[in-house]
Amino acid sequence: MAHAWFTGATSPISGGGWFNRLDPNQYEMSIGAGGLGLPDRSYYLEDSERFINIRSAYVEHVAQMLARPF
């Protein structure tokens, strides 16, 4: 995920960390839903051959990314 963040790629999972304002010896962390990976909603909803092919390739890409070891 760090590599994706540094290269500007989107991720289905986002996260961050910062120091605790009340106790600077402790850190806080959050993990949440990230942004969409395709440019806009038409890539997800339109049924033209172009978008069907893009979605198919995207599903394969996401599966490969999730299969990588952390």
C-alpha cells in the first residue's frame, strides 16, 4: 500500500497514522475505505464492449494486487 501511495495510485483501502495530541508518546492509526480505482462511474456501469473489457482487466489486476505478499 505504501508503494501505491507514493506512486499516486488509488487503493480500495486507505490508512494513516499520527501522534496522539494528548499523549505524544503514543500514535493513532486509522484504516478505512479508499477511493475508486477507475476514473469515473461510467467505467463501472456502462455496458459497451470497451468498458466491459476494461472492467475485466481491472478485476484481474485487483486480484493480482491482493495476492501479493505485504
